[in-house]
Amino acid sequence: MEESKHNEHKVLAILAIVFGAIGLAFSWVPIINNMAAIFAVVGAILGIIALVKNRKSKKTKSIVGLVLSVVAFFIVLSTQNTYSNEIDKATGTATSSKSTDKISTRTFKVGETATYKGVEYKINSVNYNSGNEYVKPDKDGNKYVVVNVTITNKDNDDKISYNPFDFKLDDNGNQTDMDSYDPDTEDTLKSGDLAKGASVTSNLIGEANSSDKLKVIYDGNMFSKKEKVTFALN
């Protein structure tokens, strides 16, 4: 009778090893490792029962079964977390790519807000000045193009940098910097950083013929050469 009980306890330990080994073998395989987790849990339970039942005899097999099951279970958790992160990255990249394509191919109007990667860009107004008798645009017929812009770090946890040289004035395809001096405009955009929730509103000044087709193009440090935000001024 005693020997029969001892054999039953040995069977529990062996089953714990079998279930733990199966769980460990498939713990690395995506999707299938969901079943491996179940095998690992069953193996751990059998191993614990075998340890309790075999408390007066050798517990080597019971311990082996329990260890295999526990290791298998933690490998399942680790691999599933890794696979989940990789899927999130792939999905995020695809979403970002679609967002980039959409914003790069669209032309925004004055007063509209363009949002890219948690940062908002908005041109509030456009004014044209001829200067005064002492300071005028370099080219005859041109005017100072004064663009009032607001940049807001809406949802980006990292600080974002801004710089007037990130913006170009596009005059029928001819792109120039917006760092001109207009004697009638004092508040001009400088370089700086924006923490999450912060914004800056200031002026960019370029020179162009106001009757030409004018645009402002932003392709700052957040963008690659293929990505940009375009605003039509007229």
C-alpha cells in the first residue's frame, strides 16, 4: 500500500516534468505559447502537489518539474511582451508614414492648424509692407511679407526645437529664408525650445512680390527631406 502511494507521487512528479518540458519547448513560439503557458501552470501545480506528497522522500523530480514550469511561464510572459512591442512599433511606423504622407501632400490655408507628431503649426495672418524711405526690400516691386505663426507642443513629451530658418518663403518655386528686417515689425521669431503644452507666437519676415503665388514651407528638424508642411498665403 505504501509503495503504491509512493508510485503515485512519483507519477505526479514525472507529469510535472512532462508538462513543464512541453511548456518550455513551445514558450518561444508566438501564438502557440499561449498554450505553453497553460502547460506551464498545470506543470507547476503538479510539481507543488508532488512536493507536498513527497515531503518524506526524495523531491528531485518534483523540483525539476516545478522549475521547468516556472521558467516556461516566465519565458512566455517575456516573449509575448517582446512580440507585442514589436507589433506596436510596426503599427506605429505604418501610422506615422500615413500621417506623413497626408500632411506632406496637403496645402493648408491661413488660419488652419497643421498637426504633426503632437506639434501644431498655424499661420495666423499675413501682412505686406513696403518699408520706409530708409529701409526697403532689396528688389524693386517686392514687399516685406510678414507672417504671424504659432507653434504649439501639444502632445510631445520631449522638448521640440524651433528656428526661423526652419521656414522658407516659396515664391513660385523660389524658396528663400524668412529672416529679413522690416522696420515696422518688432516681434520676430527667434530660436528656442518648447516643453509639452508650451507655445510660441511670433513673426517671420520674407521678401516677395505680393501678386505672386506665395507659400510658407516648414521642414524643420522633426522632418526628413521628403516631409514638410505647406501653407498657402494667397
